[in-house]
Amino acid sequence: MCGIVGYTGKQPAAPILLEGLSKLEYRGYDSAGLAVRSGDALAEVVKATGKLKNLIEMTDGGKTLPGLCGIGHTRWATHGEPSRANAHPHVSGNATGSGSGPVESDVVGVHNGIIENYEELRQKLLHNGYRFYSGTDTEVVIKLVDYYYKKYKIGPIDAINRMMVRVRGSYALALMFKDYPGELYCARKDSPLIIGVADGETFLASDVPAILKYTREVYYIDNLQSARLCPGEAHFFDLNGDEVAVPLTTITWNAEAAEKGGYEHFMIKEIHEQPRAVKDTLNSIIKDGRIDLSASGMTTDLLQSVKNLCIVACGSAWHVGMAAQYVIEDLCGLPVRVELASEFRYRKPVLGENSLVVVISQSGETADSLAALREAKSAGIPTLAVINVVGSTIAREADHVLYTLAGPEIAVATTKAYSAQLVMLYALAVELAETHGKLDEESYRFYQDALLKLPEQMERALENKERIQWFAAKHANARDIFFIGRGLDYAICLEGSLKMKEISYIHSEAYAAGELKHGTISLIENGTLVIGVLTQKALIEKTVSNMAECKARGAYLMGLTGYGNYNVEETANFTVYVPNTDPHFYGSVAIIPLQLLAYYTSVSKGLDVDKPRNLAKSVTVE
């Protein structure tokens, strides 16, 4: 969602803020703004709609905004349309919202999240003489802090704490107070915010890439905490206003990991990084020749006690769960349910004794997944999180955590994080099967070896890219695309279809192939592209038959299968082959051609591959 940056130190703030915002563009946004202070002078606010380059041009790269302390923001609209008046930063005074020049205001701030009771609070503030220039919930929060600050004649931390008690919703908030030059204040609830420190400098941001150039030492401010930031210092407070200790975390990955490294787009770079991400993830849990999940607290006794699993996730992570469902049920004989996190807590799911709730999230901040985690914990059900970001909220709150080692993923459309999550669930399935007595030693070794071979097989799957690029260019103008498969192939189709629709803007759907004749086949017409995924040998013949039915109605067929299944060519117009692996693990190699197909289709259409319209990398609000 929105991106927040902040800086106070010994360098001009504006260029640092603009550079930080550029590292957060992947989160999605429709406007951007800065507020910078020079000593005791009034804060200078500049806002622009559209791309960040508009703000950069307005400020000559930040040179027109002198000052060593400031905050910046990229906005993804929730309350109020995209406009300069609705863009952040917002102020406590009765400004016009035009977003240019010094502002006579006691509080200036930026916000990520949604305030659910903002209309109620707005009416309260109107009755106390405040006027509003925007349609945002953020302006309400800034003015509410100002109201408490002045009414009770208290300091910034106490005013922020009163605000936190009064509002409902989620937020990451960064503020500047006129009476406290050179200082920043922040608070969070359910929205990500990190604090970085260096020699005489302090940074804040929504995500690590924004500040990694300047420091690797970061604090993850906890839920319902606030902080006072001075140059080189960070002080944290609880809701009572008492100072609390927050552990310092050292970021281990390099800044170059968040750069394109010579690739045209982050997405194609991250597609190529998948073999390494999978290898690193496997190496983190396979030790001394065996899968070892003990670092997460998942002991043998705990694994043996699990009688059923509920996997909860959103988007691509939900597709990981769908694939894992087939694998776990087949290998372990344990029932598995896969739930959309956005529906989980509203369904009042029945979770019995000896259940395990597995929450999958790349960022560890996904709002719906976090809510589902808390719902499970409130019911006393053990929780396991599969997370890519160390120190994230879900990672801190889950009972057990398995960390994937995908590194930073910048493109909005996930690729390497998906693959790392998938292989972690494979490993969990094998370990569960072994502890439940479903695998003898020979079978256990076989599956472990199959996992270790996946990185090399994924490398070979990338060799298809030239053929896929040609095919994508040929079908870039498709209006509808249908992905069909059976069993595990259907789970692969779900992710392939999502990749296509989210970055190419082509209507795309995934269907269990056997369901075509129950309604969907009526949509097939001359030239419709149908992509059949056929990796499960026992089901290939049936899916090929379904593809033939589509072909008879004018569809153009692409087949995706393992080497040796050459009979697919007899029906498909175009066939892509991937290296053979164990049938349970085909998702790791078969997804790569579908990622490439989506990528090259988007490139052929001249679209913004890394930042597709209306989408954000991390969905931190419901």
C-alpha cells in the first residue's frame, strides 16, 4: 500500500526522502508528497499527483527544500480520490490542501492504513472548530493528535497515545511537531513501519529497501507503540507513555538485492532468482542430511500431534496452499483445508483439537492473514507462519515461524517468494509424512533428494524463455485466456492465471478441467487461448480430452507438460516441456513457463510490468 519515509540527521533531508520513496514505488501509489523543516522555520510541504518523477521535478530533486528533517509519502487511495488535496503530508491547520509552500501548522504527518471511525472523529473535530480541506481519514488523525496536544497541553508522545486509544483501524503514522524541530514521531498498529539508525542519523520507512543504502541496523516498532526519533537516536514508548526496549535487528541481505542488476524489469530478474531462492530456503532447513524444522519450534512431538491442517493465505500465497493441500493429503493422509484469509474469520471456521493453522505471507504484514492468525490464536489453535520478512508482525505473533530465504522481492507480481513458500510447504509435507509413519527411510530419502534437485530443474525450465517470448508476442492481443488442469495441475493453473491477469490486464481464469462442461465451455469461441497444464501422468489423458473439446469449438491450445509426454503435441497447437520431477513437486518447475508467459505478454503490450495498475505489493488494509 502507501509508502512512508522519514529522516532526521546531518544531511539535506529531501533528496534522501525522494530516494527512499523511489525504493517504495513497488508498493503502488497515485500521488506523492514531502514535508521538510529547516531549524525553527515552518515546514515546507510539496505534493504532486501521478508518478514520483512529478514530485522530483517540482522540487528539483529535493534541492528546493532545504532542511535536515522531513517526512515523505506515496499514497494509494482509500478515502478520497487521487488529488493534490488528498495527497500526503497532511497538516493540522486549516490549509487549502494545494500542497505547495510553508504551512502554519503545529502538526504535519503522513499515514498508511485505514481509520475505520474517521467520520465519527471528523464530526467531533468539526464541533471543536477544525475545518477540513481533504476527503481523507489521514487529515482526521493529524488533527486529532493536534486536538489532544493542545487541549491537554501535553507532549507529542502523550498526544499520540491518546489518539491511539481513540481511533479504530490500522495505521503507520509519522509526524513532525512545530515545537520540536529536528525530531520525528511515529506510531503503528497493524501497518508496517521500521526505524533505522546510523551515526548521527535516524530513518523511518515502510520497508527496508528505502533505507538500506544508509543503514543495516533497524528496529521493528511493535503494535500500539510510539517512538521519538532524534538524529542518531530512537526512543520507544508503550500506551502508558513508559519507555520500552525494542531489539535492534541487523539486515543481512545486500542493497544490490533490491536493484535490477542489468535486467529490464525486477520481475524478470526475480524469475531468474528463483532457483537460488529455492536452494537457499532448502539449505536453511536440510541439515546433516535431514529436514530439520526445530528452529521454528516444530518438534517431532508437535508434528505427530497434528491431525489436520488449515492453510490460510491471500493471492499467490493461497495458491501455494492449494498446491500444498494435494501434496500433504497424498503424502501424509492428513485432511487439509485451504482458506482465503479474507473469509477465514467471518466464516467462524470449526477448528478441532490437534489442528494446526498455517499462515503464509511474503511480507508478514498482510492485513487479512494477520487477522486470521489472531483469530486462530484466540481459539487456542497452534499457528505456524511461513514468512519471508524477519521481524514482521505475523512472524512475531505466530507460535512458530518458518522463514523463506527469497530475499527482497520488488515486483508487485510475486515469483521467487511464491517458489520459496512452495518448497517450504513441500518440506513440511515430507517431514509430517515421516513423523506420522507414512514414509520409510528409503522413501524419505527419495523425496528429500527430489527436493534438492529442484533448483537445477528450475534452471532448465528457464531455458524455454525464447520460445515463450515468441508465443507471448503472438498472443498479446488475446481477449480471454483459460488455464485448465486436474489435481495438482489445477493449483498450478490458479497461479499461472493470476500472473497473466495482474500484469497483462487480459481476462484470465483457471478452471479444473473437468468443470468445463458444467458451464465454462460456453465461453470458448474462435481464437480463444486455452492453456492446459499436464504434469500429472494419471490425469493427462483426461485433460487432453478436455482440451480437444475446446479445440473443436475454435480454441487455440497451448500445452505445458513434462519431457516424454509427446502425445500432447497431437492435440495442442504449441507445447512447452519442463524437466521431469516427482509428481508432487511439479509446481516448482511448471510455474516458471507460466510466469515467463505473463511477463513477456505484458512486455509485448508495453505495460508497466513491475507496477501494474491498481495493485500494491503488500495489502496492509482490509
